[in-house]
Amino acid sequence: MVSTRGKSRAMRVNALVTAVLAASVAMSSCSRVRAFCVRSSSRAHRPTRRSSLTRTIMSHRRRTQHARTTTPPLHMAFDPDVTPGALDAFHAWLTKSGVRLTDNAVLAGRSPLAGGRGLVATKAIETGQSVLAIPQSLGLTAAGLKSSGIAQYVKGFEGWTGETGLIALQVLWERALREGSKMAPWIAVLPTEGELEMPLFWGEADLTLADASSTRGISGFVADVDEDFAWLSENAFSKHPKVFPADKFGPGDFRWAVGVALSRSFFVDGELRLTPLVDFANHSSLRGVSEPTGGTTGLFGSKAVVLRAGKKYEEGEEFFVSYGPKGAAGYLEENGFVPPVSGSEVTCELEFSIPEDDKFFDDKEDILERAGLRTSSTFDLTAVGLPDAELVRFLRLLCVSGEDAFLLEGIFRNEVWDFMNEPVSRPNEEAVNELLATRCEEELKALFGTAREEADIVSGKVEASERQRLCARVRQGERMALQMTRSWCESDSKALDRKEYYQERRLKELQLDLPWEAR
């Protein structure tokens, strides 16, 4: 039976498809229209999202060019919209801050990728070589908000955007200070809104299509940003208009700052970090490309964000990093593009929760809390292999009922979560497979279009905007992951007789499965 959630989502998608198609006719693939629509502030009507504290959030695509001189002419490396003077100032600021650019093996330069910026090798690079090290103290983190000038005005702010929002506030504050900011040279070369091609800046029709292309609930993040701005406007900006002039702290300004933090930050040493120069690195899905890591730099070994080569590079070749393991929808939402993915990289997200009306809700909640978990969790489905073991484990606990409920007794409280690593009972396994398969079917019905239509759009057989192509690529992957998981549930249900369940395992442990004379 299709749940109310699945029906409502499918009805919402179908009702809005006409608007999406109508809007697409008038929209060219190079459109840069931005619509800062006000979305509902009620979180009860939008998908629950992973916390920004637990998501690996990576950086935006940038560009770079090789230079041999002792003082690299960075003004030759950037978009014409950024003045040479601003880039020279940025270069001087890095040098003054202790970054020895001539000691690094990469510098900012031109890239053929969208955005036009990246990092380029200034010399031949060997596998494993450290090519860039920037002191962590130069960057922005959520923890750094406490020492920022804006901290005294935003006490009590606990935004839905998590670390991303806290970094964004600092970016916005530093930009408003203009020449008074110690980071002014860096802020001056950050991308403009027009360079950030992410759903955060999409109009209603495109955002609707994005939602109908993924289980992720992409519009939920847009609503989070708007809700955070509403809180800040009411509790800080409007109360101190001289400190927060409306022309510098408007909704569009906050979205821009969030876009910068979301697309250009890396998770290093347990914190999300927006780091100068590192933020220019482009992503590649090729083997041998590494994520930024923690390390040291300088004579006294200061903590640094370090880029290392996962493969060899020739002089003048663009240097790439990995933005981390995330699905197509994650890349679209956070970076504005969808890289080619295959195998286990083809994923979609599903959230499952222990219903509050579950007869054993309190027991299950206590068990999960002891394991450091919550009653709602989001899991990745992939297009290959078995479902995530933690997903199956969670669903087994969720489905515990009837004769299996004795496992929830206090005497088993410290062991029951481990019990869920293996089949509990045949009825429990049947319930798990039915729940997971039904959910996959719901999500498949809610996806916009068909597999054939997606293939035609992605291949170019059908004329479509770039945003429509991106959404089609997301749907392709998620459809595969959902279909594969549904098929696994069907196959697993046919093999239940071959599984060993809790009571059988327990009898073996106590040697009670043996004939009396053999004990």
C-alpha cells in the first residue's frame, strides 16, 4: 500500500509538471534568471534533511593558469570581471599572511571548465606530493564566528543551514566591512551570484523539477536558507540597521554568501572550512584524485589545509581535487553540476523514522539513543551491491513487533542493537523487505518522466536547458538505485528459508540445538 507521504508527493509533482514544462519553453539553456521566491517556513511540509554538520560539503568549480615568475602574475589567471588590481591585492595578502606561493606546485589559473578558474601545476608533480598548503588560520569556520565582529549581534542563532550558514554570515560581514576587513583582498575575488549556478539561485519552475528528480528534497535547503534569513532579519538585522544596512544584508546577499560557503568549502580536520586559494580547485571523478586534508606548513608546523597529488601531473596541467563521496543530487545542490558517476557512486537518499505511534516507540528510541542515533535516519541506496547494512539494521529494529518484542526488554537493552546486525525472525525480515520495496516503489512513481525520456534528454536527442539536463542525469541515477534496491528486496524475500534467525542462533550458542545425548 502506498503511504500518504508517497501519494502527496506524487500528486504535488503531477500538479506542477505542467508549470515546469511551460516554463521550460520560455527558458533558454543559458538563462541566468534568478528568482528569490519566499517559500513556506513550516518544516513540517518539507523533507527532513541531513544536518550540515554531518554532510561532507565541498567546494565550487574554479580556474587557474601556469606562471613561472617569482611573483606569479595572478591577474593573468582570472576572469575579466575581476580586475588585475584586485588579484594583485589578493596575491599580496596571501604572501603577507605567510603563504609562500613560489614554494607551492599549483597556482590559480585558467580552466576550460564552467566558471573558468582552477588550479594549474607550475611544475611536474609526483604522486603523493604536497602541492599546496594554506594555514587554517586564514580561512573561515563555524567556530570562528565567536571571534567575529558579527557574533555579538547573532547570539541565539541556530540556523537550519548549520556550519554553512555560520560561515556565510562571516563572509557577508567581511564583505560589508569593505576595505575595513582584514580579508578584503580575498573577499574581493570571491565569485558573484552570476557565477554560482546552483539550485539555491533557481526559479520556482526549475526548483520544482529538481524536487521531482530526486528523493533529496532539494527545495528544502532553499527553504532553510530563507528561514534562517527571516530569523536573522527579525532578531539582528532590523534591530541594528546602522550595523546591518539593508543594501548589504538583504535576502539576496545572504543567499549569495550561503552559496559561496556551500560550494567552495571543504571538510578538513573535523570542520567545514572555507580556505583562500584552496577554494579555486575544480572537481574530477577520475581515479587518483584526492580530497583536501589536514597537515602542517611553515617553520613552526602551523596547521594547514593541504592538497596532495593522487596522480602525476605535467607542468601546465590543471590540478584537480575530489569534492568527496556524494550522489548526483548532492553535487547538483551543493556545487551546481553533476559529474559522471557509475556503480556504487550512483545513489539516492531515503529517510526512515520510527513512527511515534509505534507501540514500542519509547523502547526503540532508547535503544537508538544508546547507540548514538536518532529515531529518524537518512541512508544512501546504490545501483550496485547490497543495501547499506546500517539501513537494514535500522529497519529490523523499526519492524520489531509481536513475538519478537521480547528483545526490547530491559535485560537485552545493551545487546539488542547488535542483535539487529543479523536476521531477527522470518516475519521481521518479511516486514523489512516489504517496507523497503514499497518505499522504493513510491519514490519511483514520484520521479518525473520516464527512463526513456531521461536518456533522450541526456544524450541530446531532445532539446532541453542545461538545468533540465542536470535534473535528468540525477533522475537517471536515482531511478537505477531505487530499481536495484527494489529488485534486491524481491530476491531476498525468496531466500528467507535459507536464513538463520535469532532463536536458532541462540539455541546454537547454548548448544540446545543438539540431540540430548550429544550435549
